[in-house]
Amino acid sequence: MGFKSFLSKYYGHLVYAGSRRWMEDGSGFQKFTFFKLIHKGSGTQFGMDHDFKSIQSIKDFQEKVPVREYEDFKPYIEKAKAGGKDILWMGYPLYFSTTSGTTSGIKYIPITKESIREQVRAARNALLFYIHHTGKSEFLDGKLIFLSGSPKLNKKGKIAEGRLSGIVNHHIPSYLKSNQLPSFETNCIEDWESKIDSIVEETLVSDLRFISGIPPWVQMYFDRLFEKTGKSIKEIFPNFSLFVYGGVNFEPYRQQLEQRIGKKIPSIETYPASEGFFAFQDQVDKQGLLLLVESGIFYEFIPLSEWGKEHYSRLTLEEVELQVNYALVISTNAGLWAYLVGDTIKFISKNPYRILVTGRIKHFISAFGEHVIGEEVESAIQEVSDQFQARIIEFTVAPQVNPKDSSLPYHEWFVEFGKPPQSLEAFSEVLDKTMQKKNHYYKDLIQGGILRPLILRTVKENTFIQFMKNRGKLGGQNKVPHLSNTREIAMELENILTS
């Protein structure tokens, strides 16, 4: 056992013991965080515009500060980008994290010295919790891959801009830098396919023990290794022992990934975003992400059933219920106030507070009032794939409202199989019945003759890679939307299939 892995066990016990207080009193720490944020924000332009100095309660805050999306923050962000001081948070942002918005073009999310510190601390603690619970720390003695976007930052004016994963790359603790792969030069390659090829060359003879990245792009890296060597990952990297991921539900990809690895691999799910690091998996082999209630973020929750109505509830942590879908709203030490993240979550535990990420507010199908969400389609296809011993590489679902043959409308599933089922017809039938069990509105529409059962359309190998490439979103933190309420993605896929 190396020095790093030995020391991490001791440090892991200390960090876990110190976290027990906020794990056991989440709502109390949230109130403390709230008033700390308001006090700090009262000297900002945003705070003065919204009379923060008069806020004495969470209710006062909710009356003075409406829930906002990115477009509503743009005037403040533009002032900060232009060099304004004390706009959303005291001082200047340390960075702007750039993300692609569906309606806003490029989004510029402010990151402060306080918020980047919490990002790094949360990522560190996810590993330390794992070490504490399992006693396994030897992965720290080998090479670690952070499969991320380019760490090369652009500086316009005083503030550097870049992808979150690239920004965080500059803050990897020094004690891990000597273990980190790939090299800075390789990491800066913008073209994802060229970058993957370079990573393969750099890492092929390394003692790789740990990898962090989004599952489909890790799969692409593993596939390239197999193409080059003809060997499984466990043969190439016999000490590979931990996979950390976030951004997408791992379950639809797990079987394909583990087939390429050649064995089951321990994993840790995390929930980071440009806006903050919200949660991580703190229990080994159990569902649920521990909500980080003392990390400089104050959370509010809007019941998804009320979203879109003129008046809706803004619940605090102590008001939430289990197994209810909520839209996530945050106020942060980066200067985002009552900011709608766009994700939906539900609680599976309140002692401590643990969540599941269930989808995106704008990623749903409700062409006929069914309101099918990401969690439902992802869990359905995983269950049916397991039943039929099929492997899924990628998929997406879209409504077909006006079929060319004038038949009833339906949900169309575009699926790329790594291993198809013996009978696609039987697979489709069971998948539709599973969806009906998960969503009673969908069931009512099927049984009422409004919709016909789903249509499954298989696509050729690498269709989704080509789709992302066409969109300029191949690799990094980008992911394929698993469902949408329009035919936009479906039409792009059809164009690829017919080209």
C-alpha cells in the first residue's frame, strides 16, 4: 500500500465523522446557509435591487426574488462579463463556465473562489466517503484518468472562460497531479475523436486504476482500446477498480460498459453542474445521492405537478415529501439567486436527505398529456433489456403525432443495440407494457385508443456518435437527450440513417 492510499483512509474517517452533523440536521444547516448567503449578497447590485437587507426569513426572500432562468439573469451576467464588480456576488467571478443552452445560445455561468472550492471539496469527499465505507484506497497509487473537456481557457477581459470540467482540471489537488492522465497537451485537443486516439496511445501501457467521465464517452475510449489491442479492459488494466460518473443515468449503459471491461466494476455517481456540486453517492451499491446541504447552496423545490402554473409552491428541505418529483431551484455562493437549474429530482430518504435525478424539465414527452419523463424511459428500457439479455448502446424517444399512414400517433424509440434481443417484436411489446406500468397517463392513452403502442426503430452502429458529431457536441460533458417533446432529434437521426 502506497503512502497516498494509506493516508486517505485516515483522512476519509475524519471527513466522514465531520460530515455527520450536517447529514443528521440537513434543514438546520440549510437555514444557516440561507442567512449566510443573504448577508454576503446584500452588498451586491442584485442584493440591492431586491432589498436583501430587509430580508428576515425565507418567506421574505421568496416574495422579493422570483424564480429565474438563465435568460432572466443575462443583464447581470453581461455586466459582470464587462468587468463589473459586486454584481451577483461580492468581487469578481473567478471564471465563467460556458455551457450550451437550447434557447440561450452559449450560457456563461459565474464561478467564484468560494464555489470552485466547494466543487473540489465535494469531488474529493465523494472519494473519501467511498474509501471510508469500503476500505479500498489502492486506486490512488496508480494512474487516474479524468476524461473531460479541454482545460484550455479563453480570457476575455479579466475573467477566464471554459467548460466546467476544464476549469476543475486546474484545481485538481497537487497530490493527485502526478497520477493524472492524460497529459495537459492531450487534454487540450479539441477534436474528440483525435483526443480519444491520443489518450489511447498515452494510457495503453499505464497502470490505470481509476477513471472519471460520462458513461458513453468512457465507452468510446474503451472501444478504441479494444479495437487497438483485441483485449478486454481488465486485461489491459488489471488494477482498474473504480469508475466515477455523472451527468447521465448509468444503468442504460452499465451492461455494455461492463461487457467491454470484462467484469463488474465499483462505481460512484456524482451530481455536479456549472451551477454547483449538488450531491454524490455516499452508500456503496445503493441508490441515492447525498444532498450537500452545507456547501454554499440553498435549495428550493417546486413540485413538478405545479410547474407551468401561474402560482406554484417553493418548498424548503424540511417541507419535501418522498417519491415526489421536484424542479430544483438554487441560490449559491456564485451569485445565482432562486435559479432554476432545469433538472428534476425526487427524495428517497430524509435522514439524511438523499435524492435521485429523474430528468430535465424540458426533456419530456407530453404531446397528448402523458408527461413521460427521463426516469421512466431509462428504467423501462433497462428492465426490458435485462429481461431479454440485450445490451443498449444509446437511445432516444420522440412522439410521432402525424404518422404518414394516417394511423394512430405513437412514441417512436430510436435504439442502438450492442446486442439486440432475439425478437424485436417481443421486446417492443414488453417495453410498451412496462411503460404503461410506469406512467398511468400513457396507459390511459393506449387503452383509450388515443395512442398506439410504441414503435421501436433500430439504428446502425455509431448513429448516435454521428448525431453528436453533427451537433458539434461529441465528447466532454455532452450527452444525448433520451427524450424530447418534438421531432427535432428524430428528424436528425432519420437524416443520418438515410444518408
